[in-house]
Amino acid sequence: MYRRQFLKALAASAAATYPLLNTWPTGGAHAAATPQDLAIGKRTLEVNGRAATVFGLTGPGGKPGLELVADTDFNVRLHNDTEESTLIHWHGLTPPWHMDGVPDNPAALLTSKQNRIYNFPVGRGGTHWMHAHTLQEQSLLAAPLIVRTAEDLARDEQDVVILLHDFSFKSPEELLAGLKSGSSTHGEMNMGHQGMMQRMMPMMKSGEMPMNHQGMTMPGMADMDVNDIEYDAYLANDRTLDDPEVVRVEKGGRIRLRIINGATATAFTIDTGAVAGSLVAVDGQDIIPVAGNRFPISMGQRVDIRLQLPSAQKSFPILALREGAAERTGIILATPEAAVTKISAKGSEMAPVLDLALEEKLRAAVPLVGRSPARRYGATLMGDMVSYAWAIETSESLNVNRNERVRITMRNMSMMSHPMHLHGHHFQVVEINGTAFSGAVRDTVMLPMMSQVVIEFDADNTGRWPLHCHHLYHMAAGMMSFVSYDDA
Ligand SMILES: [Cu+2]
């Protein structure tokens, strides 16, 4: 949708939904306003020429997910129109704990045909998303949750939202069982990895491993399999590159890509090709812009990339390259008369394995206010592909008091990457591999194997909040812990 059309639609829906916006008292009276409907349903997609039944999340106007305005209320009636129990987590928002959407923490699953109202301040703008915090996430139970500010709406810029997925015709239960039994979908390369794992485990346990990734380069490392699962397809807005979404753009126009990695077990590198991009936000939080045309995005993360298109009739593929592999997905931006040439779903070279080179360059536009942490915790990420048991080990439980600054040093002592997500808060990355800096404010940070990342946040949202790996199968196999408020 072009920005001006979007503005009109948004103004109409805002007027319908918030007729008394300026006259509301604060607090519980908000529940009286008419909530927007969001329905969990089933739908059929065609993937690689084959029908697939997947979940869908349909918001106002029949569109996937929600589009909201910053500093208004998130006021939504969530319907479960399926036969299965489920629940939705609002990834990137900071709701009260009971509305966070992790089953039984503390709210129960939404049973078939049940509905539930969610009402809380939506907060600042940003590219966020929503997804089931269950294995149903693999069956595409996810959608965009875009919060736009007044500045966003005033900008002459076309918004293009891209939700990435990894897709399998196997059920998530089957995929998880395969990973746990070791008889899964791994390629042969992984056998070498397993052998190497066994050689390295004693070193890892004795703490002799170097803590920076440069020191980790050793013979055979390049052969390591970075992906747990060989998927049947990689999707951008539900489509493969065999039949991609084509978004019409103005010649010489300005674009804001809002890209969400909703894949459960696949990281990507976004490739803007011939058009230079400017990374302006990560996980919905503004950063000092960074120019480039390749940007890593791990599971759960979001990147906002601004593009200034050249003044030519042309098409501009925006690709997502599967980490350490040749597969890719994406969409095509095309000016009105531009021909769209087909792009193969498999590239000619391997895409990069994600590292922290870009993360180290990111600087928050609005960093945390300088303050000394009242609590300092360590969390060690453990596990291996052979046993497929994953864990977050802490010497003491992660307890916090309201209004404290909290510092968590995360150490990845495993041979895989883990995108670590904290619910209910936005944290700042303040140190990577021993180097302190005023990094990005975000909600999900990726730790490559044998790396160390320090985050800080202010404890301003009472609850028992999950801190977990956003690789769905690592989480399902134990990579989950909690930050608990003393008053929760
Ligand atoms: Cu993980």
C-alpha cells in the first residue's frame, strides 16, 4: 500500500477505533473502547506446487497482523477460530505480564472458539510481530505487528513489510523428534561437526576455550553445519522466489523495509542488491543509521532498512539469504513499467554465517540512561547437537526488584548460535566479547558460538519473564530461563 493510501486507511481505522482518544481517562476505563478483532484461523497455502494447511492471524481489513499507532492503546480481541488450543505472544511490545502470551506464564491457552481481550499501552513505534509461543509457530502462526509514529506517518516513504519463514511439510513434532533422535534432516556435513563437537566438549567444560570468535577458527570449522533443519522452502510473505510478491514502487521513491525474521530455526542475511540501504532500526528501536547492502537477521529479530531508489524503470529484488547455505527467498520491488525477471530460489554461492561484526557497530539512538547495575548475573548457554539438550545455566536464579538496573552477562559455550530474547523489556547491548560500548537497544540478540554478550535493562515491568533462545527447537529442548520480579 502506498503511504498516502495507507494514511487514509489508518486515519479511518483510528477514528473508528479511538473515537474518544483525547478524552479518555487513564487506567481501567480503556477497556470500554471497542477492541480491534484479530482472528487465529487456518488457511491453505501453495508451497512448491503443493497444498499446505497452515495457521493465519487476520486483523482488521482482512490483513495479516496489526498496524497500530504509537502511544495509543493496544486494544485487541483475540479469537481462536481453530480447533486447537493456542496463544499469541506480542514480540517487541511490553505488556503487563498476564497479557504476554506465553502459555501458563501466567495466562492459560486460549481454547477452541474462545476469545480474550488485551488492553495495554502500545508504547513507542517500531517493527514488531506476534507469534505462538508453542510449536505452532512452525506452522506459520505469526504475523506482523507494526507500530507507526507520527513522524513515520508524515514521512514521504513507502512502507514494505516482509515476514520471513522457514517452511516444512513435516509437522513441528516430527521435526523436533527427528532432532532429538539424531536421525533428522541433517546433511552429511554434520557428521564432521559431531566428531568435532566430541573433541571440543572437554575443552569447553574446562573453560579453556577462547572467548572471541577470531580465536575459534580451526581446521574443520568451516565445514560446520549451522542449520539444524533442511526445510522444504523459505518464504517471504508466504511466497517463494518461484512466485514472489511483487511490490510496485515509485521511480526514485523512498522505501522503508520492515523485515521480520519469523523463521523458527533459520537466520538470514538481507541483501538489498544494487540499492544501498541504510539500517535505521533493529527490533523496532532506532539506531544511528548504518549504510550497507547486507544485513544479518537472526530468528525473532527485525531490521528496518531505508532505501532511496534510483530514478529508473527497474525491478529491485530484496533477498533473504539462508545462513551458510545457497537457498534464498525474498520479494521484488518494481516500478510500474518494470519487467520482473525470475530469480532462482537457490543462489550460486553460500551466504554468510552470521557474526557480531554489524552488532558491534550499532549505536542506540536513545541509549539507556547511565546508571550502575544493582544486579549482575551470568547466564551460560549450553548444549550440543548430539544430545539435542539445550540449557541456560545460571549460578543463582535471575531475581530482580522493581526499578533496578539489571546486567546479564551471557556466555555461549556451545557450538551453535543462539538468538536470545527477553520478554517484557527492551535491553541495551553494552558489551561484546569484552569490549564495552553503547550498543543497540533491542529485545533479541544473537550470540554466535563461544561468544559473550552483556545486556542491561531497567526492571520496570513486574512479572516472571522468559529469557530464551528464539530457535524454536532449542527452546523446546530446554533453552529457557526466567527473570523473576520479587513482587511477581
Ligand atoms: Cu539456540
